[in-house]
Amino acid sequence: MKKFSKETRKKMSEAKKGSKNPMWGKTKELHPNWNGGSYTYFHQKAKELFGEDVCQKCGLKLEDKESDQVFDMHCWGDWKNLKEDNWGCVCRSCHKKIHKKINDLKF
């Protein structure tokens, strides 16, 4: 590993301070490490990408529901993984069963 003198490190630091920093002012969506910010963001994004009007477990259709609730998105693994095989669109009843592990629910 190359070592720099204290003077060189200070010059390098000064060269990247404030508005000279290429990441200056880049927050949220503009920052390359932005991941959506929260657990809720990924569930909402998955709903936009993979949401359906039919429960993938029991087949209940959204129009058959008595209330105005929407279906839930359930993730099987890492909730930051926005791949279709990691997410399922399920009714609230099936979602509760999945989390309570009443039976082995697979899609």
C-alpha cells in the first residue's frame, strides 16, 4: 500500500472539500449509493413492478374483496432484491398465514 506524507494527504483533502467534491450536493436519488431509503420503499416499488389484482396463493381477485384494501407484497428473501421471483402479491389473509407459518405456502 502506498503511503502519502501528511502534507500530501492534507493537500488531497483540501482539493476535495466543499463544492470541489464530485459528490457535492448529490443526495437521495442523485447519490450513486441511494437505495430508496427504507423498507417501505422496496415494498412500494415491488408493488409497482409486480403487483397484481389476483392473490398468487388463493386466487382471490381484487374486485371480489368486500373492503377497499389493496393486496400486500411479500418478499421471500432480501427485501432490497427487486427481482420478480423474490416477491409475491397476496391478499391480507394469505400474508398473515405466511408470517404465522400456518402451513407451507409457496407460490
